Amino acid sequence: MQTDSSQKHIAFIGLGVMGRPMAINLVRAGFPVRGFDVNPAAMEAVAAFGVTPAANPADAARGADVLIAMVVNDAQTRDVLFGEGSAAAALAPNATVIGMSTMSRAAVIEITAQLAERGLRYIDAPVSGGEIGAQQATLSIMVGAPAEVLEAHLPVLRAMGKNIYHIGERPGDGQAMKMINQLLVCIHNAAAAEALVFAQKLGLDAKLVFEVIGNSAGNSWMFQNRGARMIEREFEPPKSALSILVKDVGIVMGEANAARHPLVLGGLTQQLYHLAAAQGWSHLDDSILIRLMEMLTGTSAAGQDVS
Amino acid sequence: MQTDSSQKHIAFIGLGVMGRPMAINLVRAGFPVRGFDVNPAAMEAVAAFGVTPAANPADAARGADVLIAMVVNDAQTRDVLFGEGSAAAALAPNATVIGMSTMSRAAVIEITAQLAERGLRYIDAPVSGGEIGAQQATLSIMVGAPAEVLEAHLPVLRAMGKNIYHIGERPGDGQAMKMINQLLVCIHNAAAAEALVFAQKLGLDAKLVFEVIGNSAGNSWMFQNRGARMIEREFEPPKSALSILVKDVGIVMGEANAARHPLVLGGLTQQLYHLAAAQGWSHLDDSILIRLMEMLTGTSAAGQDVS
């Protein structure tokens, strides 16, 4: 847990399921890290690993060279940076903000411009890989930033992720790639639910379906990951809350709709997520889509018709 | 190429992209194989590997212990077995027919009953893994048959596939599992096309998208396999013709519709395949769905709007 004083000082905001292991991995890589989360228990959990607790985002940011925001969305990112006791104002001169939450490209472009006015740089850096990727520092990080800014922060990013992709120079290029990923994630999750419920209807053994598809052309990362949770019916506590994919598919469809670019599967998929959220399931694991499909099709978990 | 005379004699009908390497792998495993295909060139291609050419299905079947049908659909399977100069009548007493094409459960149940009247057994054994799986004998084979019938034919199946799954005892259980797989295959292929075209619209580099998604949660077997062909625009000659997935999604939706079981993504996906087929693309590779998505969205390959 020794920190190297020549290392960049990092403020880490958002110590949830993803942020917690990411902050710990930065400490392990030798970076001095001050962390903040609105939930005091989250700060306590990382303190034992060497993350210094802060009183608020500005306190965490004081004199830091890098601020990493791993919060829920663009509203929270803006609030961290420009809200009461602005973290942006507390940062060291020429500091860099790394925004790792999934947001719209428009939000990223706006935040980048606001930071530039203060002489601060922004790295657009959403991630993929989930809780396991965060824990094992094997996240895929999709970067939209000038090459030299990325270059200067590679050690920071490499402490959290395995594949650091330079998607483009423009702010929002990282989010553009993340949108493509989330479009597929959302469709594949819904497809897994639809397929598993149809398999129940056909009287197939769910665990055998899981095994066979895993070795067949119908496989997907989501089928492997969420399909397992669908079969085990582990919806609570959520490993990845439905609300996150509802937000993500909303960002994807918002961008597509603004460009009047048709996404036929994406559009239907968004409605499926809205149907699930309308059941009051936003706080449950996103594998809850299997329950939605059972409800929509009148199929029970045992493969018998409900009606 | 030495054959073991104690081995089961095999008639192999259908020496196309899949059947050709499967028949060759049976010869390599020591089985005497007589092959037939309506295309003489296909028979010539396997003769060099030790598959004895036959004049017709009945000629291939004469005295054989096992007949393997790797044809396009149930109509061709019926024709092979019960058509002119019936192959079923030519088989050895107590012989077994292994049907490896994708068909409806109803067709399998009917064929099984017809064979039983002649004292012949049927193994419902559709596959997944494509041309590469067929070549490397790594196919997944999904078997619906009584355990003892499967047991007696394991060496035959193991010569062609790596994962031999006993899905259930009933004829059609193998096809039920295959339907689940094909439902996902068809959705994932369309999703890959939709995502890649949206990526073009967002100005992302297609090869980078392919790499990033391959290491992210949006990945699927189909994205890896067909996505590569979509980017390379290798539609002709087809590695897997669109007509096959049009047929397969038709079998899936036919079964679901007969049971009045809603498949919301499956239903939309079927229409996408019909849209592509309606363009006259049935003979092209099924990765042609990217061209459909470009057409539907007015997006050109270069990422510029057509209009």
C-alpha cells in the first residue's frame, strides 16, 4: 500500500460496485487516492484498502492532478464537477478529469468545453467489463481524447483496465463506441430472456440449454453472464441494476432519434426495458428480463402455462 | 484411409458445405462411407478422401447400418428416405437414420414414426458450429433419442462433433434445442448489422469497433463470425446462405406461433430476414443483413447518408 510521491494524485468520485474496486486498483498501482461517495459506507469499505476518505468532491479534488468520475450519469458528473463547492475549482492547475460513466456525446462535449474554460482537460473514457472487470483490472476502456492527453494518463488507465482503446480525438468518441456496445448488450440480454423462456415452453432443461448454447453459435457474452443469473433467479441484490440499462438504451435511442437514424431492434428493445421498469423492477438485477418475458408470454418458470 | 470392417457402414446423403467435411471426418475415423449428393462435383470432391460415390440415395443406403442425412430441410430428408428408390427400404435391417438438418419438431416426429413402421430407428441430431466446426469435427450435436440408441452411435457422432448433448428421449428434443440456438443466431446476426451500421453513422472505424466489441460485453459468437464478413463485405460465394436462416427463423416462428407463444424479438427479426430475402439476396451470405440495415437507414458503407 506504499504510495509513490512522484505519481499523480487522484481524486476518485463514485465508489459503487464499479468505482470501489477501480479506486482500490489505483492504490495498488501506487497512486495516492482520495475518494468520495455520497454513501459513507462505501467510503469506509475502501478506506481499509488505502483510499483516503474525503468530505465532499471538492475536498477529494483539492490539489489533485486527476479527477476520476465513476458516477451514474452526466447529471451526477456535472454535479461533481460544477456543483456546490465545485470539484473543478479545487483541482490543481492543468489537471485532467477522466469521465468513466456512460453519458450522451452531447453531455461529454459540453463538459469538455466547460472544463477547458478553466484550463482543465477532459478524457472521455467509458468502460465495459462489469464488476468482474473492475475487480480484476481487466476493463475495456474506450477513450475519446487527443493522443497526447491519453498518452500522459496511460499509467492511470492501465491500473484499472486491460484494453485501452483510443477510439478518436474528439470528446464523445469514447461514448460513441460505448453506445454501440450498450446497444448490443441491451438486445442480447433481452434475446437471452426470450430464448430461455421459449426453452421453458419447449420443456427443455434450463441448465442444459445454458451449456449447449455456451458451446454453440447462439452464444453471447450477455447470455453467458446474465443467462446464468436468469436461471439462478438472482435478482436481488442486483449485480447490475436494470435502471442502468434503461438509462443506457435511452442514451443510445436518444442519439439515434436525434439523428433520425432507425434502430429497429434497438427501438423494440427499449420498449422491453420500459415494460420491465414499469413493473417497478428498476432496482433489481437486469437479468429480471426473464421475468418480464415469462409475464408477457404467460409462461411460468416451470415451463407450464400460467393461464 | 484404411477402413475397419467391424465398423458400421455409413450412407452419407448431402455433401455440401457441412456434409462434405463431416463425411470425410467419418472416413478418417475408420468408417466405410458411401456418399451421395445431387451435385456430381460434390461427390468428386469427397471421393479423393475415400468416400465412395453412389448413384442415388438408395444406392448409398444399400446394406448400410447408418444413414446420415445432412440436407437442407425436412422435405429433402423425406425425399432421401421415402422418395423414388427409397433409401429407407435399402438400409440393413434395424439400421438407424441420423437426421442432422434443422427441421421442425413435427417433421421429426412424423419421420421417426414412418421409419419405426419399417423397423428403423431415428436419431434427431441437428448441429451447431458451422463450416469450421464441420471441418475440425468440433460441431455441437444436439440429440433427441432414447439413451441406448444414442449410446450405440456415439462413435459415429464423435467422429463429427466435439460436444454430443443428450437433450432428451423424445424425437424433436434435439430440434427444440436447435431452435433456441437459431433464434439467438438470427437475432444476434441482425443486431450485429444494426450496431455496425450505427457505428458507421457515428463515424467510428469499423475494424476498431470489431476489436473493441470483441473484448467487451456486447460480444457474441455471431458478431465475431458474421461481423467480420460484414466488414469485409464477403457476401459471395456465401459461407452460409441467407436462405438457411430464413428457413430457420421460419421454423422457430412456426413452432412459436403454433403454440401461440409470443417471441417479440424473434418476430421482428423474422421480418428483417424477409426484407433481405425480398431484395433477392437469399443466395448471398447471411452477413448481407448489413446491406439491408444500410438500405433501411439510408446509411452508406462510408458512414455518409445516402440521401
